[in-house]
Amino acid sequence: MSIGENISKITSQLPEGVKLVAVSKYHPVEKLQEAYDAGQRLFGENHAQEMVKKHPQLPPDIEWHMIGHLQTNKVRMIMPVVTLIESIDSVKLLKTVEKEAARIGRSVDVLLQLHVAQEETKSGFSIEELLNAATQGQLEGYDHVRITGVMAMATNTPDVKQVAHEFGMVRHTYDLLKKKFFTYPEFKDVSMGMSHDWKIAVDQGSTMVRIGTDIFGPREY
Ligand SMILES: *Cc1c(COP(=O)(O)O)cnc(C)c1O
């Protein structure tokens, strides 16, 4: 199937209001253009350099999402091009994003990344850390950053119950944050679900899925 057909197949199965981020890391700009021509506008990249390199080669109305671990020294590089930073995994990173956004006079939307998976290699706040940070006021007062939701990855396991449990915890944490701390309407997104587990994520209340392989095929590293 073509990239366009892959996208239609996925979007036809997504409930109304659930957004699709096409994860284009490691794929050449020609493939992104093909997805764009099929109507796709949200793209996710893992590496700052790669996003910055691809950005000028593609149409300007693309929304670029940073979904990979972001080092503080790479924030400046992506600030002119990024739409949504999905991978805020520390207060330190949030502060750097605020500083760099202010420096170029823009504001930027971000998601707080939660670590619920069993793999240690995945990054993000634990649920407890995030709730503590919120309680202590460390997630407030950023004039150039708007927190618009949470993001997470589940454990890479065939155990559907485990995956559903983790996504359920993410949704629950989002609901709690929304009720207690981020009561504004723009706090609206729960980004969870990849090629192999997005249906489980949607069942658990995802509003944004991030799909690479099922759109573009396997990545060549
Ligand atoms: C690569 C990646 C995805 C997409 O993974 P696929 O299995 O190719 O769909 C989603 N989210 C993050 C954070 C990723 O790094």
C-alpha cells in the first residue's frame, strides 16, 4: 500500500477528534511530501537536527512535533520551527524552553511526558514526580510556554492488559491534572499510542496517536 493509503486506513479507524501524528524520523523528505500530499499535516521527529534539516524542504503549514528526548542544549535549535514539544521530561527542560521561546519572542505548546513503562531507557516524569512538581507550583508561571497535555509510551510487551493498564494510568493522571491544576480548555491532549498499540491507547482515552512504521514502513537507521 502507498503512504496515502496507509494514512487513510488509520484515519478511517480513529474516533472523531483523535489526531494522527505521522512519525517521520529517519525517513527522507520525499516520503514526508507524499504524506503531505495525501493531506497529512502533523509530523513527529525524534532528533533536533533532523527536524531542523527537513523543515525548510517541506511546506510551511506542517506542524512539527518533537517527540524524542530533548537535550537542553538543542532547544535553541528547534525553537524557530517546532509547533509542539511532546517530550518535556523535567522542570529544567521546561525552564530552558521558556527561556529560549522568550529569547525569540514566541510562545510554544508543550506536553509533559510521563514515564509509566517498565523500561528504564524511556524518559519522563513518574506520576508521583509530576504531581509533586504541580503541587509545588513548578509547572506554573511560564509566560512563553503553554502546557497542553501529557504524552507517554507504554512498555513494549505483547501483554495487552499491561499496556492497557499503563495507558489507563496516563489518562487518569491527565484527568487529575486537568481537574486540579490545568483547568483551562487548551489542556486537552493525551498523546499515546504507536503502530503496535494505538488501538489500545485509543480505547484508554488517547487524543493523539504517533504512528511511524504503519505509515512509512520500517525505518532504515
Ligand atoms: C518512533 C516513535 C513512535 C512511532 O513508532 P512506530 O512504532 O514506528 O509507530 C512514536 N512515539 C515515539 C516517542 C517514538 O520515538
